[in-house]
Amino acid sequence: MNNLKLEIRKRITFLFVMVVIVMVSLIARLAWIQIIQNTKYQHQALDQRLRQLQVEPKRGIIYDKNGVELAVSASADTVVAIPNEINNPRQTAQQLADILEMPEDEIYSKLTKTAAAVYVVRKTDEKKARKIRELNLAGIRFTEESKRFYPKGNLAAHTLGFVGIDSQGLQGIELSYDDILRGNPGRISVERDAAGREIPEGIKDYVDPDDGHDIYLTIDNVLQHIAERELDKAMLEHEAKSGTIVMMDPQTGGVMALANRPTFDPNDFVNSSPELWRNRAVSDTYEPGSTFKIITTAAGLEEGVVNPNDTFFDPGHIEVSGQIINCWKAGGHGSQTFAEVVQNSCNPGFVQVGQRIGTDVFYDYIEAFDFGRKTDIDLVGEAQGIKYGLDQIGPVELATMSFGHGITVTPIQLTTAVSAIANDGELLRPHLVSEIKGSRGELIKEITPEKNKRVISSETAQKTRELLAGVVEEGSGTKAAVEGYEIAGKTGTAKHYGVQLYDSSFIGMVPADDPQMVVLVVLSGVSSYPYYGSQVAAPIFHNVVKDGLRHLEIPPTTSSKDEEEEIEKVEVPNVENLYLSEAQRELAARDLNVKLEGEGELVVDQLPHPEAVVNEGSTVVLFFEDGTSQESGYQVTVPDLRGMRIREAAELLGELNLRVRWDGSGIIERQDPAPGITVQSGEYIEVQLSEE
């Protein structure tokens, strides 16, 4: 009996302990929820009753450099449905479909969704919103959102880009600066019951959005309009597939205008082909043709392998490793100075300059001017262009690259490179944004010119501009000239492979002595005649620059060149086996420039050779013992002597530092080597004379 009582007492004690443990656990849990986690569960309970809607911030405005609005955000009504409050979804869908011009079934599926709220249509126009309001439909509400609007239509469309339905940047500056323009969203919270109905006097909360910052571009809307106007006219006149004009301030790298054709309206971009969205100025590459000769000219002058008065001969072609490279002019330009080579855009002349520079050094200049890599302009989708690798460049590739073939560039790359020459040799990073300001007008950031590197000396840049001024004054670019202004520029023409289409271009700097703007004009896929850059692109440049100078109020300048003086002839002295200092004095006394090949104190050879008669200011190359291997780069193109008398031929060969041996009398009938062959300076040309 006692054992039974003891067992019962144990069981009661155990049960009591268990009840106490459970009670203590419940009390502890209750204390944890009610006291320690009170704030957490209060928020969770509140969240179940609150319906939150995101309040879209106002996207920042995009201005041109003068404060003209190019992209703004306007208020637009978004139609929202509350499915629990809609009495007759089918009838409501039918009424909305008639106004919104949407399929009835699509609207019906939205009205019957299991959701607290759904968008019916976002950012509809004011007229449709007014009609829906007049119907006073149950469960149909409105919320205000911002809608992007471009007041200038398609002006600068490729620069500005456009935004999506959620005000997210999709192209152009809208995409590149999306984080800055977009801002941070706010929210509005309304307390509702279990059925989704708003509770009268319930909790309401509103957090203001942070509006996006405003952006000021370097683009001038007037210059942009001028560029686009001229492109529209040119596209029709010359039957081109596309066209680009880039205008840059070389002192800052700021893009003043960037125009492409064909184009689109960013207000209605969804109805345009994505192909039209391409910003060809940064995304498309092309062979620059003769406009690239500006780079060859600058490199040759900087390296000292050529001077404006150096003499060249163009028989109409030049042979390089068995390949014949023709000049654009049938029969060639004959004897000419380097200044005339630039003026005449003579391919054989530039081939010889490229040969003198040499593969390694020429490639270094291509790299220095940033060809083959992106400029990092503040736009997405930039191409980097195509160039040979150093190990891929043979004699023929070097020759063709020297006059702009075998390499591709983007318009912004070429404009940036030429702007370095306009900016006295300083290469700047191009940019489109000058300032970022807050929504209340406070300055957030100012974009200052970002120096990249020095690519040539200021003296070389000035000499290059002087030579290019001759192209516009007397050469292939005369149709680009603007009265009262000295312009330095270069034409370019390149043929599409396999088809009768051409790229015509012109790039120029104005005023030539202190450039305030660099303008590139490119018409691609020109199918009409004429198609040369001198006849197609140069007149477009003239029209753009003439009106641009007037708008910028840049005063006219007179030519910095005096009356052309006749170039004096001088005889090259013999400086072989002289010490360098003595040789330099001898040459300087005759106004001859010096280029050194190799290192040392004693001159072992020279080009031109002694007693050659050259133009004053020409270059004499002095070779030292370890530099004689470079002599092959200073070869001379053999002129066509046939039909000349021996005295006339001897004078011409003397200018080119070649010698002549003849047999017979009368006029020259045959010669060896043949015209266009390149030979070592100082070699003999064998000619056969015959009686007239």
C-alpha cells in the first residue's frame, strides 16, 4: 500500500514539474514576443495592414551648354485597378478597352488578378485619362508618374538616348548617367482592412522621393541644329546610306555637336527600328582614307624625317615589295615639295614618308593617338576600331596605312586625334557632360578637361596645321574654305570593298593658327557621282563651319601666311667623316635641317649626297656607324624621264639626289630602273637616248 502511494506521489510530482516547465516556457515565450520582440511583430502586423506604393522620383533634366532643355520629365496618369473593389470586371474591361485602344481580354485578365492592385496602363495621355475619370468606374484609380519628354524632337537623339516605361535609361546619356538622373524613389503607405478596403482615419505614411540631378551637356543646340540640317540636305543630294558630323572644342575635349543620319524620335522610339538607335559616331568604324594622312604628316615632322621643303617625285605610282600603289592622279604629280605632297594628297609621297618613319615608330604613333582603343567618351557601345598588330605589318601594310587604308577608326576617334594637333599636341579625353547640378540648382560636379598625354610637340602641331592650311587654300579642300578665316583640313575618300559605294569625308580646324573647333564630316555609302571628299564632304564642312563661326561669334582672321616666296636652292655640302658639331654648323649655314640616324661623333654617310642641289629648308640625314642600316628607309622613287633631254633629266634627278648615266644623243627613249621603282638615294639611273 505504501509503495502504491509513493508511486502516485512521484507521478503527481512529475506531472506538476512538467506543467510548471510548460507554463514557464509559455510565459518566457510570451515575454519574448510581447516585450523583447515587441517592435518586430508590431512592424509585421502593421505591414499586413499597410499597402505600399512606390512614389517615382522626378528624373533630372538634360540641358544643352546654354541651359536649353533637351530632355524633361512631365507628369502622366497611370491607371491602376483594385480587383476587390470592381463590381463587374467584364463590363469595366469593355469600357476601358474602348478608350485605351487595348484588347478587352488583356484588360479583363488584369482586372481579375488575385492582387491588391495592378497596373492597367502606365503613363497614358491626358485625353484618355480624362475620359476614364468621367466614367467614375468602381475599383479604378489613378496614380501620377513622370514621363520623359524630348521637346526638340529628334535633335541630338543619339546623344540623349531614351528611357523605358520605368524611367530607366536605355540609350545615350540617359543610360550612361542613369544613376545620376534617376534619383531615389519615395513611398506612400495606406492602412487597409482584410478585404483590402481603406480604413477611415487609418495610418497613412508618405516619404518624399529624392529627385534626380540635372545634367548640362557640352552640346550647343544651335550648332547641333546646323549640323543636322546640313546632314539632311547631303543625304538626299548624294544618295548616302548614312552620315555623321562631329564638332569638338579642341581646348577642352567637349563635343559641341554630334549628328547622325538616319535618325529617330526619342519620344516615339518604340516605333523606330533598333538599327536607327545606333550612334554611328561612336559605334561604327570606317577606313579614314586620306584624312589619316594628317597623322602621317605629324609623325614625319615630329621624327624629323621630312620637312615642308623636302623634294619628292611622283610618276603616278610607286612599287612596294612588288605591289604597285597608284596615285589618284593619272600620270602623277611629278616633282613636288612635301608641302605640295600634303596639298595634293599624293599617295606615293606619303608612302615614302611612312617608309622613312619605319614600322616600329609609325606603329608607336598610331598607339599614341589611341587608334585601336576606345576614347572612353561618356556613351555606351563605343567601338575601338581595327588596326594591324605590329607583327602583321610588312612593307605593303606600312605603305597603305600611311595614306589611311588598312586601318579603321570611329568618327569620334579621328576627331579626338586631330583635336590633339589643334590643341598643340595635347590629347584630351572627349566628353559630353560639362556640369551636374542638384534639383535646387546647386553644383554637384564640374567636368574639367581631362588631359590624356602629349603626342607631338607644339612646334610640330603648328607646322602640321600650316601644311593643312595649304590643302584648303590651294589643294583638294578649297570647297571647305570660308572667307575671312584660315582653315586647316584634309579630304578623304575610301571605297567599300566589292561594291560601288564610297565614304567621303573632310576634317578641319578653324581658325588654323588657334583652333576653336574641329569638325569632321563623313558621308558613308555614297552611291552618286561625284563621290570624292573634296566635292562631297568639303562643301558640307563649309556650310556647317560658316554658320557655326557666326553663332559662336568668332571674329574673322587674315591668313597668317605672307606672300609665297620663291624657294631658294642650295647645294648640299660634304659632311662625311666630320664630327657631328662641325657637320651641323656646315648644314645650318645653308639653312638645311638635320636628322640623325644612330649614335656617335663621326658622320659616316649622308643623304642627300654631297653636291646635290635641294630646296632651302630640306632635311639632310646624317648616319653614324650603328645607323647605316636605316638608309633603306630613305629610298627615292624613280621619275619618268622618257621624252626629256639629258640636261632636263639631270636637273630633275639632281633634285632627288639621283645621278644619271646616258648613252646616245637626243631625247631619252628608255631608262633603267623603270619609273615608280624605289632606289637608294645617290644611285645612277641608266638612260638610252635616241635622235628626235
